[in-house]
Amino acid sequence: MTPSAEPHLPLARYRLHFRAGGEVRLPYFAGSTWRGALGHALKRLVCVTQLPRCAACALVQVCAHAYLFETPPPQNAEKMRKYPSVPHPFVLNPAVGVERVGLGESYVLDLTLIGHGNRHLPYLLHAFERAGLAGIGKGRTRMELEGAEREVRPGADTWQRVYEPGQPVELLPVDALPIPPSTGDRLRVEFRTPLRLRREGRPVRPDTFRFSDLFSSLLRRVSMLTYFHADHPLETDFAGLTTAARAVPLLDSQLTWRSWNRFSSRQKTEVAMDGLLGTIELPTERIAPFWPYLWLGQFMHAGAGTSMGQGRLQHIPS
């Protein structure tokens, strides 16, 4: 692999279109619901050993489900060798606040695949089809996948069809990297789903939030995603950037703390998913070294629970 001094994170965004077969009831933040349904469907689709845990399986390093949902570090990895899993190569982006979908109504779910994760798009679309037919949300209501599109370039909001039911998936190369635009006169960032950050082992709350908390999470996430899922691992001045980020002030902070729980079928218990919501404003004249990471943040998210849509950033035009 060739190291990169700038964040070089290939990714592709997909938009899946469903049709509700009845009244679908979803939580306000529906990412965990979709992630659970997708994970179960994908495992039923590809698992040939039927072992309850991927870690003990002889196929763990080659299985699509293990790679996407368990994501064990490769045997020759020099990073995170003592961890059972590394960051997953996908992010789900269901609509926020859509808690009811009526019979016959359409529903859109966005999916971001990072680096080599794009190779598994056909498996994922087939698993989404099965998950939808098995039922989604409270009451397990049927949702039919009607097709999928891919964004021509991340952030361009121009889409092309890559899948129709009953047809092969058009698997396109991931060669269009996200290109940050100008920051404009003002840089405002909104946290659309709960952002879970920790500093020195403690949760970062609205009254303790600093820009460096967010940037450190983004820097670490880019580093890990490029190392495990791309061909150009990030090599930069990590210490220098982290130190410089501590000196960036907040011009404005309108953050609140959102408490909510999700039920973990694996742990058989409620899991806290609390985090920050709201907006911050940053000084554009101080932000240049950090802007590429902030721009990537809207696609890869930050903090904990990113694969289920947590830590979603959105840049508000000036």
C-alpha cells in the first residue's frame, strides 16, 4: 500500500428505494433497526458454517458477513491487533424522524460503502431485499426494494441507477473521491444524529465540547478506514494536527444532549446511544488544515455507532 499525506478515502454512496407493504413503524433514529435487519439477512444469505460467532469460524477472513459486520483485523495487521474488530466499511443513513411509513408509500435509505467494502454491494442489496420482505420495524412490516442508485460523485447529489429487481447489479469502480469545496464565509456544522465522543474516558457533553474532540475522532477514523479498507493509508503529522486543533475556538455552539436507547439482540439488553445534537460554528480562517477531514465526516460520520448512522455531520451552507 502507498501512504498518503492527505486523506485519500475512496467511497461511494447508494440510495435504496423501498415500498411499504403496510404501515411501517420505526424509531426516530432508525439506523439500529436497519442495521440489525440487514445483518441477520446477510448472515442467513452467506453463512455456510452456521456458527453463532464469526471469530471461531475458519472462513472469518474471507466471509462477506464477517468482513462487513464483524470486521476482524487482518492477520498481518500492524494496527489494532489486540482488538476483536476494526471500523466497519459501511454507514447507514435512514431518514431522521420518519417514524411512520404508510401502506404503499415510498421510503429512502442511503448507504455509504467505504473502499473495498464496495465489492460487496451485490450481497448487500440482496440482503436488503430479503430483510425488507421479512419485515422491518415494530410489527415486522414488509418493505419491497424497488431499486438502487449510486451518486455520481460523493456530495454531487446526482444519481444513476445501478440496480433493478431481477437484474444484475451494476458494480462500478470507486474512482471519484470526495473533493472538498470552499468553506465559504461561515462554517457551520450540524450534528444530525447523536454524536458520541469521549475524552479521557468520559462522555463529551454540550458544556465540555471542544473542536479538538470532533477532529480527533475524524482523524482517527480516517486513519483506520484508509488502513483497513483502502490502498492509501493515511500518513500525516497526527500529533501536530491534534495539537493545532486544540487551539481552534468555537464561534458558536448550540448543542444539546439527546438520550435514547436501542435494544441489542446480541447482548439481549438495552444499550445507551446518547450523544450530542445541534450546531457549531467555526472560524474559516483557522480551519484549512482540518477542512478535508470535516468534509469527509458527512460521509463517514464520527464517534461511536457510525455504521448504524450515529454521528452524522451536515455542513450548512453560508
